[in-house]
Amino acid sequence: GGPLILVFTGDYAKLVGETMTKDIGVTNPIVSIDNLELQEFDYIDVGEMIYPARVVPVVVKSLVFPEVSGRKAEVIEQ
């Protein structure tokens, strides 16, 4: 299967990624990213690994805005 992508707000990525492969036996590639705050309706694009730093570029996109100026977003049908 495809890679398993994990995202954490704290500094846990390496620990969790290694635990999943070594202790739990996950065989899919794991991309574990830390210190990234996401909100509801956010979407991430994860790029290819950059060596030797072993980092990945991440782009965060907000696809839908749940509230704008105190108003809830709504779908308008035409």
C-alpha cells in the first residue's frame, strides 16, 4: 500500500514512527511529521524527502472556511 502519513502538533514524530515500524510491525512506508498545527478543513501536500536532512516540504491548504467574520459558511445552490 501507500505511505502512512502521521502529523503531530508536538515533537513526537520520530518516536511514534519508529515504534510503529519496530514494535508494531507496520511495513508500509511511514512519513511522520511533527510541530505542525492543522485545523478543521485543512489539507496537506507532502513533498519528496530531502536528503541528507531527512525532511519533507509540507504545504497546508485551507479548502473551506468554516466561519468568516462570525458567519458560518454555507453552500448556495443555483
